[in-house]
Amino acid sequence: MKEERNLLQSIIDGIQEKKGKNITQIHLKGIPGAICDYFVICEGNTPTQVAALAESVEEVVKKQTRESPLRVQGQQRAEWIGIDYGTVIVHIFVPELRQYYNLDNLWEDASLKQVPTAD
């Protein structure tokens, strides 16, 4: 449990370090059909910022927890990048795609927590 909290905080630190916006933490543990315990969703203004956010998340998580992602998807176009840490999956979108896929509202039983954007 403590490791999972450290992983979540490291992911958020990585996002905030590169000025990621609209950070949402979704608690999925115990929900039937959920593929992980948590989603962390955020957005960057451009594909360049999305790529920088993903790189920052990987670097900060590695430094703070020594964990590496199981897989990373979407780096080619960088309009959406998914980073899979097993129990936590990070989704980094450009705003238009985030709105289109609407992952924030996919599970109505899930608990959502808005994380403040770093100044």
C-alpha cells in the first residue's frame, strides 16, 4: 500500500514538474472489470509537452521509486501516451483527445480526485 502511494505521488510529481494540467487520479481498486488500481490522467497543450510529461514521469518515478514502466504506448505521435506501471496506468493527452475519449467518466463507480496544477 505504501509503495502504491509512493508510486502515485512520484507520477504526480513528474507531471507537475513539466506543468501538466487537469490532473485526475481515479481509484479503480475493487471495481469489476478494472484493469488496474488507479488511473492518473492529465494533459499537455501540445504533442511536444505530452512527450515531455511522459519523459518526466518516467524519470521521476525511476529516481524516487526505482520502478520502470511495464510498457509505454503512443510515443510516436505524442497526442496520447499511456504509461503502464501495473497497478497504476498514466494517460497523458492533448486536450482534444482527452475530451474525445473521456476516460475520466468511464467508470461511474470510481472515486475521482482532482490534483492541483503546480504553479
